[in-house]
Amino acid sequence: MQFLSRLFRSGPPPQLAQALLLQQREGMRRREIASHFGVSDAAVGKGVEQAMLGCIRRCRYDDSLVLDKCCPGNCPYARQQIDDSLSQASAWFARLTRDDASEHDQQRWRSWLDQADIRRRAWARVEIVCMRLRAMNHEDIAAEFGAVFSKHGAQGA
């Protein structure tokens, strides 16, 4: 299965997926995406955060990014730590990609990142998703989003 289909299957609605893609692949700023969809900057930020969380939960990774290694065992506490780290990484991604992100935001993110290996692994997933989205060509995007959008009953990009 193709990258985007796998990432967004049972994941975020197509508009959220498209907002993330416009930001990462096309380099659009939040206010541009908000204007494109006719929504607020805050709505785009929340959408990008949700789309990224869906991506980092679903994407396949090599063993170095398996979060279970940071929290061995199948106990509810370990699963909660993993879920919390992924959610926090997505929130940091949304914060750092705001049009008005500051150096203070960068410092707080670095402090969060340095506190635990599981956070570094969660953030590495964010970086991989961004890299993959940026590397996609327009034909792949059109093919993938056509399938994703028709599955959700919306029109393609």
C-alpha cells in the first residue's frame, strides 16, 4: 500500500491530511492554509497536530524507533507513556510550525526532548514523516489523495 494511504487510513479526515501535506510538501504557512480552507489559524494548527499524530502512530519504522523498547512490557502504564510521548511530539510539531514560533518555543522543545529517550524516538517519527512527505512527487500525491479523498467522500486536492 502507498505511503499516504497507509498513513491516513482510518486516520485524520482528508482536510487535516491535506493541511499537513500543504505545510510540509508545499511550504505553505499556516495563515495561507487557513485562508485556503476558510478556517482559522488555530483550526489549521489543531488539524496539523491531529494529522501528524495519526501519521506517527501508523507509520512503519525500523527497530531504533520502536517505542516499546523504551517502555518494555505490555502494561497499561507503558502503553500510556508511549501514547503520551506521541501526543506530545505532535503538539510540539504543531507549536514549532506556527507562523509565530519563537526561540523560547525552541528552547522549551529542546528541554522536553532531552528529558527522555522515548521522547527522542517519538520526535524521530515526526522527522521521518516530514521527510517522506517532502520527498513525494506531485503525481504520487495526486494519486494518493485521489484515493484517500474518495474513500472519505470528499473531493480530491
